[in-house]
Amino acid sequence: MAKNAIPFELFLVTVPEEHRDFATNTHKWMAEKGYTIKIAEAKNGYVVSYNHPKTKYVLFNYVFRKKGMIMRIYADNINAYMDFLETLPETMVKDIVKAPNCRRLLSPDQCNPNCRMGYDFIMNGERHKKCRMGAFMILMDEETKPVLNEFLNREAEARS
């Protein structure tokens, strides 16, 4: 563990009680797959990132907002399992649709050239070009948690 690293247990006490089992089980699953964890302090709590063991790219973050605990999934391989998007609950679909568009995909001159490009995918028969920072930011609740597990599993499998 790096010097001054924030332990998972300290993050866990800030997690709403209804999400602690989910966070603990996901943490164990990520550790079994060799993902590394980085916890940093942020304005509204901690930002927790899980990085792929080989590429070091982030698979997902936990972030806190006024409305609650959010999971941001970096679905770099979304095109490999795009059919999964058709199974999402309506609340998740609405969040994805209202997410900001990727300026780099729409007009490369309007975005920082160092920004990693967003996602171009089809969901419910419509093409979307969404920013990777906001496309799959899903508020955690009892309806979304099982779907988030499946989403993480599909992305982790695609990255293997």
C-alpha cells in the first residue's frame, strides 16, 4: 500500500448502509480479478477507482453527489455487448440519454485533444455519442445494483 493511502474501510464507513454490502462484495470481486484500488478525497466524499491490472485503465469509480452514491462505469468495450443496453431499466436509460454528448466525437476541434474519446453506441434503436465521463454515471439504488453488477461483469470480461 502506498504511503498515505486511504484504506477501503475508511471509505466504507462513508457509504450509505444500504450500499455497503454491494461495495464490499464488488471490492472483493475486483481484488480477485487483480484490479487495483485508488481512493482519493473529493468535495462530496471519496472517489474510489478500480484500475485494470495490465492496462491500468479505470473500470469504474464510486462518486458521491447530493442525490446519492453513483457508479461511473468506463465502458470502453460497449460495442462488444451493446445488446445489454436493451435490458436496462428505464431510469438508467433516462440517465444515459440525458448525459452530455462527446464534443470530440461530434466535432474534434471543440474538445481537448488529450481527452479520451467518448462512446458511440446504439440503444433502443437510437445512436448516441456520449462523453465517457458522464455516459454511464448511474445512481445506485435497489433497482440498479444488480444491473450494475452485470454491466461491470460484461466490461471486465471484454477487457480480459
